[in-house]
Amino acid sequence: MPQRKSAKKELKKNIKKRKENLRVKHQIKSAIKKLKKSIESKDSDYSTQALRNVYKTLDKAASKKVIHHNKAARKKSRLSRLLTTLKVSPSIPLAPKAQAAYLEEPQ
């Protein structure tokens, strides 16, 4: 246990941050589970909504620095690829940066 007053305050802050981070990570996991379940049921409308929800959850977590932004991008890429490989095409527009990267030709 911390002895100094400032260390006690830091411990309280760390506990509070940990709870919030765990809550956000749980939201990510549950959103991904819903998406995978909708893909298995081959419900394209619900799948696109679920994918949109996963994108939103991952972007929020990355902006709060709960997860790294590259991890969020990697998960979004893999999940959208999973959706397209199962013949359920997502009708979600690409983010501006992703769209620019997609349209650029490799040099």
C-alpha cells in the first residue's frame, strides 16, 4: 500500500482508470460478438449495422487511448474482410483517410 498522500491519490486514479478501460474493452468484445453472430445468421442488414457499431466502438476506444489506433485499424480491417468474404457486402463508406489510401496507386 502507498504511504505518501500523492501515491494514495495516484492509486485511486489508477483504479478508476482501470475500471473505465475494462468497461470499454468489454464493449468492444460484445460488439464484435454481435457482429460475428449476425454474420453467421447471414443477416446482411443487421451485419452492416453491427459493423458500423464495431467501428464506432473501436474508434472511441482508440481516441481515448484505451487501445492503440493501429490495433483498432487492424480489427476493423479484419472484421470488414470477414464480412466481405462471407458474401455480405458492407454498405459503409470508407473513412476519408482509408478512402484516400485506397484510391492512391502504389509507386
